[in-house]
Amino acid sequence: MLEILSASEFSLGDIAAQLGGDLIGNPSTVVTRIGPLEGATPSTISFLSNPKYQSQLAASQAACVLVAPSMRDAAVARGSAIVLADPYLGFARLTQLWAKRTRPATVAGVHPSAVVDPTATISEGVSVGPLAVIEAGATVGEGAVIGSHCFIGSNACVGAGTRLSAGVTVGFDCHIGARGIVHSGVVIGADGFGFAPVEGRWEKIEQLGNVRIGDDVEIGANTCIDRGALDDTVIEDGVKLDNLIQIGHNVRIGAHTAMAGCVGVAGSATIGKHCQVGGGAVILGHLTLADRVIISAASVVMRSILKPGQYSGVFPIDDNAAWEKNAATLRQLHGLRERLRALEKKTP
Amino acid sequence: MLEILSASEFSLGDIAAQLGGDLIGNPSTVVTRIGPLEGATPSTISFLSNPKYQSQLAASQAACVLVAPSMRDAAVARGSAIVLADPYLGFARLTQLWAKRTRPATVAGVHPSAVVDPTATISEGVSVGPLAVIEAGATVGEGAVIGSHCFIGSNACVGAGTRLSAGVTVGFDCHIGARGIVHSGVVIGADGFGFAPVEGRWEKIEQLGNVRIGDDVEIGANTCIDRGALDDTVIEDGVKLDNLIQIGHNVRIGAHTAMAGCVGVAGSATIGKHCQVGGGAVILGHLTLADRVIISAASVVMRSILKPGQYSGVFPIDDNAAWEKNAATLRQLHGLRERLRALEKKTP
Amino acid sequence: MLEILSASEFSLGDIAAQLGGDLIGNPSTVVTRIGPLEGATPSTISFLSNPKYQSQLAASQAACVLVAPSMRDAAVARGSAIVLADPYLGFARLTQLWAKRTRPATVAGVHPSAVVDPTATISEGVSVGPLAVIEAGATVGEGAVIGSHCFIGSNACVGAGTRLSAGVTVGFDCHIGARGIVHSGVVIGADGFGFAPVEGRWEKIEQLGNVRIGDDVEIGANTCIDRGALDDTVIEDGVKLDNLIQIGHNVRIGAHTAMAGCVGVAGSATIGKHCQVGGGAVILGHLTLADRVIISAASVVMRSILKPGQYSGVFPIDDNAAWEKNAATLRQLHGLRERLRALEKKTP
């Protein structure tokens, strides 16, 4: 007799098949939740990717644990396991299975309240949410999702399968590639910040470039990517940007670089591929970062960095009284060095 | 004969009655403005909460001053006064009286241009503004206000009396408690920033948790609160968040904690109750802050803080030339310490 | 016979006439692109404003170069030139010519999907985009552009010729002057962050002031300007604000001051005229900055600055290992100074 599972019930057999892992345990065991080892219940599926959490494995109540081959015996000693080469990747794919099954499917079609210019191209399978606006000449690729209240400017282009949450703005002539995810409040293609000083006031330099975003790019809520001054601002394939990030005009971000929230990148910075930028970091304009550079959170990049590696620059936090004394002394630091030098000369 | 006051005219008698204070002066005196002691006119009501401004009291032209009992005599010597235990709280309540009377009342009802799914629950007295979208299964509690262009995702829940300004996004399944205030551009429930690295690219970890926000929470313009990865992101009762703040996935913020603008809190940080975080501060992920911790503006919290108190870490600003010399020396600081040690050894 | 140029084709004669420069070369030569000297093609018009790029001049393929009188001979030696007193200003005006001719003109009129209160004043030549909302008593000046999904609150005022991109929020009673540019996602007039502490919780101080913005102000995407607590928040004429900036309640920004992205200005700060604030800088509340103060990127202003000049305060970035050693030593810096003093006393 067929067992009917509800949307949020998954059998271990089904999971193992979809993840391509080796199941040790009963394939018909059902789990209803993904969770960390600690706090897992007998209906939880968990994972062990970092060996430092191995001590939690034996004690975990999880119905099943995704593990690497090296952890197979330890995992099986306590219950079911799915063995895969990369359990963290397995976990990521497991969340994707979950999301696909438990979230309401998007329905294709243009909501009657949306305002879509007749010259826009809306491909097959596209969903345009209520009260979205799509202007003249814009193109939305197959299966893309345009959320409620989105604005797609004239001649802009959203690639196939890309999903825009509610309230995304894509300026005229800007391009987003395929399979992207753009969260609410994102502004793509506002003017870059460019002015010529003239007799104490600022004369606007019109920003004539666009924004070109590659495939598989994710952009977090309320992040801004400005259009270029003359040439384009470019975000290459696979880049991941978190929330509230500012990308200035004519920045180029190399493929598969990831930036955490609140980062600011000033105009014309060129950032390599596979870089990681921690939250709140600031990268000044016209700099170059090599591939595989890692910038620690809240650090300020004031010069180009041409060698891969991790770079940091943060004032260490301390109790306020200690900080006050050290900060005050810091303002005399150069003088202290001179005094130290003088002493060194005097001391044989 | 009844005196008719316009919306922005208040009699001292009325104010004293509503604030529960002791009026010394003519109850029918009318004020039309709240203002600081300095610059107050004879139609201004003012307040003295900080004794350091006492010198301004005698000279102030204010019609009436809210004061603590200890200031009663000094206040009365110059004109009318309302005596209350906590004059700053009195001032806050006075602004509330003013706002209630001078701002246009919100009208209950759903604007005909709003797009509300028939399966959404809209309670009594709710106001839904023009061009708002409320999706299937969402719930809006009694007397709540949903501003223009707001988006309430499927099965999301907005508590009774909560007010959303224009253009707020509440993602599917997210919950906001009662009596909250959410300003324009806020994004609640965008995906947390989670990816598994795989062969040089990033595999998305779907964010399966939600956002749960307690009662009496205020959230400033364009602030983002991400949904949790597996469990929920939690904002407890009475929390106050200013503008442009980023709250990562699975953060927990304890009750009555306040954060100023531009703060970034990385994923899975746990922040205690009654904390205060200054503007532009950054709190790294997976850290714990005890109750009643105060973080100074622009400081970076890189380790857990388990004791109440104030903590700071900011490079002191200086004229640029001095900063350059000190910053350059700072890059040799560890070496300077070694040289100092060597000298100490040599010096008897 | 009349030559018909397409929208993006400009003759040198036409450009020289419009910029008021002196053309040396064939007035009927056509250019189709503005670009830097390096990489310029024979259909590019370029400019030389900074003498340090003079070496690029001789080698450039550009059809024509905007230059200062002192560069005339060098420019003419290689091809056409337009000589003007300020070539960078000439470049700015050139981008304006380009934008005016190549971008689709805005059409006056109110889109039928916009929701405009009958008591709002919509002046001549105004364009109101699809799904915008304009509330009771609001005023929109001649020739202004209100983008899609904008919200103009009751009694708010948008000056003549001011352009709001899609999705701008202007709160009730707030004023923007003439010829402004406001980018998507900007929130003007959200509540300032004001609370009175009372028994461990926060009592709201209603924000009764407004926002007053002068003429010729540009505001970048997702920037927030809060309304004042009692008096107004004021942005004077000609101020330029980049993206994701936070301006707290009762801040005053002097005329022609410019701020780069991600700056935070806390409540009641008073900033002079002609200041420049670098990206990511933080200015604490209740401070004063004199006219013509320059704050370097990511610096934190913790005290008033009363003298013009450039000020900085940033921890220098370094490779992570070096930073860790120096940062750890920094926490002992005050003690190091004491040890140095002791040594100095001992050393004759």
C-alpha cells in the first residue's frame, strides 16, 4: 500500500536517492525537519561537516546524519546515516529539496494589476506579480519571476529563471543574467555618484553606462548597484552579495566572489574572482584586488592588494576605559616611536 | 462659554491632566508648540530633564516647563510649571498627545486599489493603503495599518495595532507582534546569506526558517531582517532598531535592546536584553552579548562579551597628516614593543 | 543638404557650440561615444582635465579632446580639440547633452494606474508614473517627475523640475526643493530614533518635525533622511548624497556638501557648507563640523571639528597575521607608553 507523505515529510530513501548518497538505515524512515546535531529530535535529519563537532554526533537524537566516508562508522554506531563525499554540499542540496517541496509554487502568468508595456517581451513561463511595472522594450527570460511592486525599466533585461522578490528596481538598459536571485528593495542602475566641482557647487556628470550582471548571481535585500559613468558596472557570474551593500559606478566584481552585508565598494574598484569580503568592510575607489583575496569584516582597503591571502584592519574592542586610554595614546604613537629611537641611541 | 482650541492648541490644564502632573499656573493658558528651553516662545511648552541645562531654565521664555519635583521652585520662579516624577517621560508622552491630535487619523478599510487575496484574514479596524499586496493566508490583526505599496507574503502575520509605513516588505511565514511600528523600505524575511562552497562556486543553502518579531518593536527605514537558515531569526519584545540596519539569519535580539542606524549583525549572533548598540557598529556572527552590554558607535565586536558594561574600539580621528604618521607607525607596533622590551632588559 | 544624425551621433561643431568652447578641427566630424583617452576610438570624444594624464594625450585615438588652453598645442598636434577654461566641467556638460538626447523623454501626465488624491496639486508638465500614490494636500511643482511606485505623503511638497526615480517615499509634510534628483528606494521623513527610557523599556518620542530639502539636491538610492523630533531636519541647497546614507533627525547639512555612500550621520549633527565626507564615515550626534571640512572614508567623527582641513581615523589594513600582532599590542599601548616613560627617567 502506498504511503502518502505530507509536503514536509521526507523518507530517508528518497533523500539518499536525490542527494546521491549511500544510505545506511531504513529507507522508509520519515523525517520532517532539518536541524543541527545538537537539539535534533528523532524526526530530524542532520549533518556533520566540520570534524570539530564530532563529539556531538554520538549524543545526537537525529534520525539520520549526513556524513563524510571517514565518519561513517561513528555515524552508524548511533543510527541511520547517509554517506556522501561532501556532507555540507549534501546539506545545501537537502535544503533545496525541502524548499522545492514545502514552498508554494510560483504560478506563471501576468497578474492583471501589473502594468506591462506592450513592447516588452515576456517569455514563456514567466510570472509577473501584482502591481509590477515593466517598461517599453524590456525583456524577461523564460521562467523568470518578477515579484510584486518590481520595476523593470525600459530596455532592461532579466535572464531566464531569475527570481526577483517584491519591490526590486532594475533601471533602464541594465541586464541581469540567468538563474539569479534578487531580494526585495534592491536597486540596480541608479546613477553613479559623479560631479564636477565648479565654483563651489557640483555639476552633475550624467551616468551613461549601465549595469551588467552575469548568471547565477544573488543580491541581498536593499543592496544598490550603480550604473557606470561611461562604461558599465560589471558583476560576473556566480557572485553573491548580501544585504545593504553599495557597489559604486564602474566597479567590476570577479566571478564567484562573495560579500557579506553592509560592504561599501567605491567607484572603479576592480575586485578579483573568488574573493571574500567580510561584513561592513569598505573598499576605496580605483583599487585592484587580486583573485582569492579575503578581507576581514569591517576592514578598510585603502590600497590595491595584489597577493591572495587574508587582510585585516580593525581597532580591537575593549572595555571603554581601556579603549579611551589606548586611543588617546595612539594619537601620540609616532612621537613614542621617536622617543624609543632616541632612547635606543643613548643605550649602548 | 466653551473655548474651542484648534488641533495644535493645547491648554496647560489639559496637558497636566493627561500627563498626570501637578500644574502650577493657569490651566487655561494655551501652548501651540513643544520646544527646548533655549529658543522657547511664550506659546511653547518645554521640559528640563537633565540638571545640566538648569541654567537655561531661568532665562527661558517658555509658557510652561515640565520639571522634576527637585526643580519645582526654580521653575515656578519664572512662570508656569508641570511637576512630574520623570519629566523626560512626560515629554515623550506630550509628543504622543501632540501626534495623536495633529496628525490625520488613519481610516479603516481596504483601499480599492490594494490586491488582497481572498484567503487573507483582515481583522476589524484594519487600514490597507492603496496598492498594497496581501497574499494568501496572511493575517492582519485588529486595528493594524498596512501602508501603500506594502507587501505581506503568504501566511505572514502582522499583529494588532501594528503600523507599517509605505513600502514595507514582510516575507512569507514571517510574524510581527502587536503595536509595532515598521518604517518604509524595511525588508523582513529576505533569505539569509548561506552557501556551501563547491569547487570554487557557491551552492545555495535555502533558508527554511522565518522571522519572529515580538510586540512593541520599532524598525527603522530600509532595515533588513533576514529569515533563519533552519530555525527562526528572533527579535524579542520592545526592541528598537533604527534605519539601515542589517540583521543576519538566526540572530536573536533580547527584549528592549536598542540599536542605532547602520549597525550590522552577522548571522547567529545572540544579543542580550537591554543592550544598546551605537550607530555603525558591527557584530560578528555566532557571538554572544550578555544583557546590558553597551557597544559604542562604529565599534566592531569580534568576540563574545559576557559582562555588562560599555565597550569601544574606534581609531581616533585626527588631522590627516597626524593620522598618516600614527597609522604608519601602528603597522610596526608589535616590533616597537619588542624593541622596548629589549631596552628594558638592557637598562638596569 | 542637411545631414541627419541619429540620437547618439554628435557633430564636433554642435558640441563646441553647446559647450561654448573653441573648436580646432572639422565641425562636421561625428562622434558617437564619450570615453577616456586610453581606449578611445576615432569616433570617441575624450577630455584631459588632470595634467598627470598628459602622456596619454599624444597616443590617444580620440576624434577630439576637450582641453584647457595650456594643453591646446599638445592636443592639436594629434587631432581635433575643443579648448575650454575648465575641461572637466566641459566633460560634465557633455554627458548632459548626451543624456538629454539619448534617453527617452519623460511624457507629462498622470498614469491612469496612479492613485492621486483629488486635493493634491499637480502642476503643469508633471509626469506621474504608474502605480504612484500622491496623498491629500500634496503639491508637485511644474515639470517634476514622480516615478512608478513613488509615495508622496499628505501635504508633502516636491519642487519644480525635481525627478523622483521609481519607488521613492516622501513622508507627510516633507519638502523637497526644485531641480532635485532622488533615486529609487530613498525614504524621506521616516521617524527619527527617539525614545525615553522608562523602567527598562523605551517610550516613543513622537517625531513632530519634518524634513526640508533645498534646491538642486541629489539623493542616492536607499538613502534615508529622518524627520526631526521637534524642529526640522534640513538639507541645504546643492547637497549631494550618495547611496545608503543615514541622516538622523535634526541634522543640518550645509549647502554644497557631498557625502559618499554608506555614511551615517547621527541626530542633531550640524555639518557645514562645502564639506566632503568619504564613504562609510560615521558622524556622531550633536557635533558641529565647520565649513570645508573633509572627512576621509570610513573615519569616525567623535568630536566637533571647527577648522577646515582633512581629517582621518582608520586602522591601516595589513596581512591578517601582522594585524593580529599589532592589534593585540594596541590593547597594551597605554602601558607601553608608561614603560617608555619609566625608561626615559632612568636613562640620563
